[in-house]
Amino acid sequence: MRVLVAEDEPLLAKAIAAGLRRASLAVDVVHDGASALDLLDINAYDVLVLDRDLPRVHGDQVCQNVVNGGKETRVLMLTAAGTLHDRVAGLSLGADDYLPKPFAMVELVARVRALGRRARPPAPPKLQRAGVMLDAARCEVFRDGNPIPLTRKEFAVLEELLRADGAAVSNEQLLERAWDEHIDPFTNVVRVTVMSLRRKLGSPTVVHTVAGVGYQIP
């Protein structure tokens, strides 16, 4: 799942990004509305965590652009103003959810994950295939009932492969969904991550290579 955080307070933006990354989400960060619009035009995000009071381009305008542009990106609006009137105003702009500051990080992560499931074809919170079970809410993975400790990127790659429901997923798709915009498109990080994932999941091999296409869990 890929998330864009648009928040003009650098420390808060950094904290939000860190909390989302701990939940194995790929996160890009901007500090003004114009930069948010630029990245939204370039990348496909599942969720936009949007501060309403952004400089350059106001958060309300960013939200309207997302909605009017027909993007599948879901919008979680953040604001220091938490009155009923403010919540109604934010939702009337087309935001999918609204969270007043201050907020608990665990709630923000849960709301982002819930919105992310709505941004793409529905998938259950627990994904299962070939004896592997992934619990997205708890960031836990089991194979044949045995817990498998994974890094955040291994978890993100496995989640994308399980979401594909047996279809092959390309290197490019995995880079797009599991890494942020700073990743080198020519890197071999996907191959290295898949190799490590295979090793941790054990025998027989669960993740298979599809020549010329990518990877799949058949």
C-alpha cells in the first residue's frame, strides 16, 4: 500500500511517516499543497493523508482536485479544527475520512489501512494462500500456523503477492506498491527481497518466479 502524507509541520509529518512505515506501508512526504498535487499526478497512491491548512495550495483545493480528477486515491483529512462543522465541511469536499489533531498513531494507521482496502478491489484483512496467512492489522505472518518474522519490505511484498490471488506481479508493480519515490527504478532490491522472503517462508517454495513477468504465489 502506498501513501502520500501532505503535512506542513515537518516534525509531525516525519512522525506520521514513521508510524505508517512501521506498519509496512510505502510513504512519500510533502509539506505544501502544490507539491502534493505534483506527486499525485505522477504516482498512484492508495491513500492521501492531507492536512487541511497547507501552504501554496490549500488542502481543500487538493482534496477537490483528487475527487474531481476521478482518482482512486482515498483522502484522510487532518486538521486542528475538530468541531462538527469542520468535520462536515471536510467530508463535503469529498474526503473519505476526517481525523482531528491530536490523534493516536494507532488510530491513524488503522484508518489508513481501512481506506487503502477501499482504494483497490476489496481484500480481507487476513490474506491466505498456499499455507501462508498474513494479518495486515497486526502485521503478522504465519506459515502452516508457525509465525514468520519479516522485515517491513518483505511483509509489503508478500502482501502484494497474496492480494494478486495467484496472478503474477511484476517487478515494476512491486516497486510501485512497496517502495517510495526515492527508490532507483533500476535497483535489484525486489529480487533481493524476494530471495530473503523465500528463505524465511521455508520449503517447499511458496513464491515462484514467472519468467519475463515477475513473481507469484500460485
